[in-house]
Amino acid sequence: MAFYQPARYQKPVAGALLLALLALPPALAALGHEFYIGFATRLLIFALAASSLNLVLGFGGMFSLGHAAFFGAGAYAAAICMRAGISEALLALPLAMLVAGALALLVGAISLRTRGVYFIMITLAFAQMAYYLFISARAWGGDDGLPLPGRMTLAGLSLGSDSALFYAALGCLALAVVFLGRLAGARFGRTIQAIRENETRMEALGYPVFRYRLVCFALGGALAGLAGALLANLTGLASPNLLQWTQSGTLLVMVIIGGVGYLYGGVVGAVVLLSLEEVLSGFTQHWPIGLGLLLLAIVLFAPRGVAALFGKAGG
Amino acid sequence: MTQLILEQALNGLQFGLMLFLLAAGLTLVFGIMDCINLAHGSLYMVGAYFVAAAAQAADSFWIGLAVGVAGAALLGLLLELSLFRRLYRRDHLAQVLATFALILIANETVRMIWGAQPVMLNAPDALAGPLEIAGFSYPAYRLVIIAFGLAVAGLLYLLVARSRVGMWVRAGAANREMTEALGIDVQRLFTAVFVFGAALCALAGGLLGPLLAVQVGMGESVLILAFVVIIIGGIGSVRGALVGSLIVGTADTLGRALLPTLLRATLPADTASMLGPALASILIYLLMAAILFFRPQGLFPARA
């Protein structure tokens, strides 16, 4: 895999897309399709979650099958903040990121001592532990999850309406993508990608490989926590299902579909997967079969992901 | 108390042996071809449905079990020839995506054919009651499962450790390229291993059917347990899978039965009632993380 390099037309396209998205809620409202604002918000949130996994998997080269733990931890942190009376997003969202990031730091510090398949399995094991802990925590709702008393406020403005939450999610995603793009081009991002390509060499050059990886893993966890906190606001519930291993699998599938190691891989993958679900479920209740067949086709015929079909790998 | 501990220990043994049936196939697929198969749990689910359907049609549990296992083996053969063959040389990401897709397809197909409600599978009437030995009573059907599990484990041991095919399998797990270079057709060997693994999955699913509900999604939770087993035992090692299964089966069953009681004796009641179930359900994952940390290759590594 080559170093990440933005395609030449990437910036104008992203800018145009952002403008179009800004106009989306009024347009949908005018057409009487308000229902789709919630769906679009879900897309944005999962795009953020998948992008955070792409940082770990695509740029860091760490195949984690436990990313849902940080996603879910963010959701629970948001719910607990809200119930404790902290409903200001400028305070609660960073707190959720901090909790998820700290959890990722802990998990990473142990897991990153293993390699390959063993890393996949140990991240999975930690995610399963988190899942069962939340299921058994009766103080936090146990099996049923922890409902939120309402939605957060952002700088005093209520996020109660669906379009307000949509803009908040859009802002978070845009900031995250800009951050990830800058990061990929910066010294840290270059180092991380070089470690992905040749760990031994970077070790020999004197880079603290373990620490670089750990920071990357924790950053990915914190961003996943942000997505989880937003999702809890959207659905009004922090559910233990968010931590299930199938959720980690879904996020992975999004990244792989979108394009591992492409800046927009996570975004493209989340949009493609969730839209396919939405469209297929309109045709038949047995839509997972169609989705599964499509995924198989992607594995066999577009091995580098959808984003790779359009953009170049760079380098 | 002795009755409880003895009963739970037997339950743990029975659970562990069933886990072994699942893990044996998975560890070989993983070990020889370095292929992550998330759909292994789906084979278990589909196998259980096959057995249930066949048992209902034939009105006999044993005929149903035989037909269901044969059906699952056939399905395994088709899957290997059509899909898995193309996946071996691909990276783990492609394998995860493809087998995740298989899970989606399998779950929905089963739901389409048999509906969302669990399907009933009854144990043979002769084995429905408990068996009493020296004042200690235990369900007869569970004893039969234990006997089945021990027999299959023994057979598998002989096959892997004593037969020529078993030697090839072990050689393939230890070093695939070298085995190929020595003229063994690893491709064909792997087809056989995959089919055998699918049959073992169906056997476990069919035997457990009367104890657990045969339902959509039953494969996902057990798949993770099978992965825990093969990581603890060492990837590619059948002996490791057996030891790992017994450790996981007993630790999980005894932990769930005894930990809450033990904690209640030492901790305040409300802390214990919250901590007990949580600790019991994460016990095996803690075990796996500890083993990975101290012995990253598992207890019986296949690759020296």
C-alpha cells in the first residue's frame, strides 16, 4: 500500500458536497421527507465511526476487531453525562471522547504487544469483556441500555430538532475528516504509515514504534467515542448492542467497502452500506441476502474497495 | 453442594466437548490455510436446522442427525469449491468481509425458510429422563452427548496423530509451503478438512439442539467462543483445541454457577450481585487475554 496522497479533485468535490449537505435539511423539509433527516444523520455518524476505524486500520495498519467497544463507550459516556446533568455538548462530547480514548489507550497498551491474528483476537476479547460488563451493569440499565433524558445543547442552542442534530453531526464529521487529512500528511501520519509498511525498519531508525501505534489507536478510539455519543443523542439510548462484535464487524465492512487507507474510505463505505440497506429493505424484507451477495461481489471483483475504483492510490 | 459442583462439572465437560467439535474444524482451517472464517458459526446454525428438519421429516432423532450432518458436509463442499478456494491467497480483510457476507446470507436464508421463531428439536424419548447413579441424578441425554464428544475426540486424535492423512494435516499446519514442496496436494487436503469441519459443526449443532433453542443468530455467540478456544490452545493444533475447549467449557460453566455464590460470601450483597454475573461472563475472555499476553502462541503452538 502506498502513502496517502489526496487526489487532485478531492478538495473541490468535498467542498461542493459539504455545501449540498448544508442545504439538505431545508430541501428535505420542503419536499415533506423530514424522516430522511434522521437517516442522513445516521449516515454521518456511521461515516465518522468508520473513519475513526480507518485511521487505526488503514493508516495505522492495525486490524482491530474490537472497535465497537469505543463506539459504545462513547454512547454510554454521553448518556451518563446527560443523566448527571451535563447536557452541554461542548463539555459532554469531549468527555465522551476522553472516556473512549482512555479505554482505547488501556486496551491498546496490552493488545499492541501482540501481532497479526493474535492482535485481531485480543481486541475482540477486550470488546467482548466491555460488552458483558455493560450488559451486567444494572446501574446503567443492563440488557435494556441506558436511555437519555433528552438531547444535548450546543453552546446553549438545543439539538432537539432533527435538523439541528444533523448540522452538529455534519460539523463533527467535517472537522474529523479535515483533522484526519492533515494528520495523514503530517509527520505523525507519515510515521504511522511508514510503520505500517515496514515496522522493523522504523524500529531500526529509532522511532518509538509502540508509542506511535498506541497514540494512533487511542485517537481512533476517541473519535469512535464521539460518534457513539452523537448516536446516543440521535436514538435517545445507549444500548449494549452497540458493543457487540457484529457491530465491530459492520464498521470493518464499511471501511473495507469504502477503501482501506483512503481518507474518504470510511465515509464512502458507511454511505454505501447504509444506503444499500435502506434501498434493498424497500424492495424485500429479505434484503440481507442481496447485501451479502453484493459484499461477496465486492470482495471478488473490487478487492481494494469502492473508493479505489474512482481515486488513485497515490504515491 | 457436592451434587451442584459435580453436576456443573459434568455440564462444563459436556459444553467443552461440544465446543471442541466446533473448534477442531476452525483451528485447522485457520492453521493450514491462514483463513479467518467468521461463517464457521453459520455452518453450526445451518447444521442444527438441517438436523431439526430431517429429524422432523423422518420422525427419528438419530436419522435426522445423520442426514443433517451429511447435508452440512455437502454444503461445506459447495462453499469450499465455490468461494473459500478463492479466499486463501487473499488477506485477512478480504476473508473477514467475505465470511461476514456469508453470515448475513445464511441468517436471512434460514429466516426465510424456517421463520424467525426457534425450531423445536426433541431428544429421543428413551433419553428424556434423568439417570440415577449412586444417589446422584443427571440427565441421560447429556451423558450421551458427553459420550459422543469423547468418542469423536478420540477418533479425531487417532486420525490426526496416527494416520497418514493426519500427518499431512499436521505438516500443512506447521509449514504449508514445505508440505506442498514435498508433493502433498494441500489444496485437496484442505477441501477435505473444510468438509470435515462443516460436518463436525452440524454434529455439535444437532446434539445441542434439544438443549438450546435452534434459532437464527445461534452461530454468532458460539463462534466467538470457538475463537477463544483456538487462541488459548494454539492455532492449528487439534490437541490445543481439545485442551482449550475443556478449559473454556469448564471455566465458563463453573464460573457462572459458583462465582456469584463465592462473591456473596466475601463481599457486600449488592456489590456481589452486580459483580458476580459480570465477572462470570468475562472470565474466559480474561483467561484468553492473559494467555495471549504471557504465551502469545497459545498453549500448544502448531508452528514451532
